[in-house]
Amino acid sequence: MNDRRMPATARPAIWRDALPFLIFLLIGSCCFLLYWMVDGRRETIDVSRSTQDMLFEDYATLSGHEPDTQEKKKIVDSYISDEILFRESLRRRLYLSDGNIRQRMIDQIRFLIGGSPGDPTEAQMRAYYAAHADLYRQEPEISFQHVFFRTMPADPVSILLALRKGKDVKGDDFWMGHELPSYGASMISSMFGLDFLHALENMPLENWSGPIRSSRGFHFVKVTARTAATQMPYDNVKHEIEADMTSEMRDDAIATEITRLRRDYDVIIQK
């Protein structure tokens, strides 16, 4: 019977021939593993132009002014931070214990990261008040009367002339009434829109103007008073200062963690 087994002397030659391939396979596997460890977790955050426009519009509505270059950067950075925290909350599977909306998940991860900073001292609060005086100023206020129309009236010129002559003009009902005393700039912007606020800021006192378009309709307006921003005394805002400082310390802790987490993401901000 013939012995078909490979001669012992041939076996080392086969291993020598296969060794380069095995080494290549081992190196390739190590490279793939290293790539997965370094870049495998990386994700992309794409801040589109339309998203930026929406963020800036929301800011203008709430603040009463268009954001400048520095404020735009802060707005975009805040959006990126929120997106990172949202994804981190998903990575930590917070949705298993809380199935609510995105913002609540972000708030949860902020709380977990931020912790509970210690209470600031009296000296620290006074120093903070001095360094952030603009935060504790009562915003400008405007008092005005208006006659409201849901749609553009047929003869706006006649209506304006009648109002300037002191005649009563009946418009449509408005849910907040027709006299709005001492409304803050941010409230006016939120209720009627930024363009309406700018119109009120620039029109003469005690004189009817219009029609002015707002987010709710058309208005004939008479501004009766404007109050400039005023500084609020320290004792009146002491508790606000303490809350602001605590919040700032918590935000610093969160920002440090976001900086660490951001290294795992490729961020693309479209121009």
C-alpha cells in the first residue's frame, strides 16, 4: 500500500512559504483594529446653513437684537455642545430609563456631568456683580397704544389721519388690549417680532404712526413713553447672582467634559 503522507522534509518548506502571508494577515488585522479603536467611534456633526439661520432667528426673537459675530459663534458652539451631549446621552442609554424628548435627555446628561458646585462667598458674589454689571440691568421699556387689524385695512391713510385728529377708530379686538404700558424690549419682540420692536424704538413720541406690520397683523401705534435701561442694586439681585454663579460653575464643568468628548467627533460647519 502506498504511503500518500507528505514527507517530513517538505513540511518546513510549506510553512516558510505561508509565513509571509500569515504575517501580512496579522499586520492587516492589527491595523484594522487600531483604526477601529481610533476612528471607529468618530461621528460627524453637520451644522447646516439653514440650521444656523434658524438658531440666529430664534436668538433675535428672544433677545430683541440680531446676533453679532461673537454671539453667532457662541450660538453655534452651544448647538454643537447640545448635540454632543444628546449623543452622549444615547451612548449612555439614558433613554432606557427616560423615554422623553431630546431636550430632557440633554438636561439629564448636563446634570450628571455638572454636579452640585459649592455656594459662592459674599466677596465672590460682589466681585461677580461688579464684573457682570450688564447682566443686572433692567432692560429698556416702551409704553404704547395701538389700533389693531388682522388684515390690512382698505383705507389706511384715512385711519391714520383720523387718529392724529383725536378721533376714535375701532379696529379688531386684541387679546392683550389696546394699551400696553411698560413692556420690555424682549417681550415686545417675542409678541410682535423684531421689526415691530425696531419701529417702536424709532418712531416719535405721542404721535400716531402706521400701519406697522407685526407677526400678528397690522397696527397703528402711538408710543407714549420710553424708559432706558437701569442698573439694579446689588441687594435686590443678590439671590440672582448666587444662582448665576452656581450655574456658571456647573457650566464650566460641563464645558470641560464636552471638550473631552468632542475629540471623538468630526464637526463640519457649512459656510
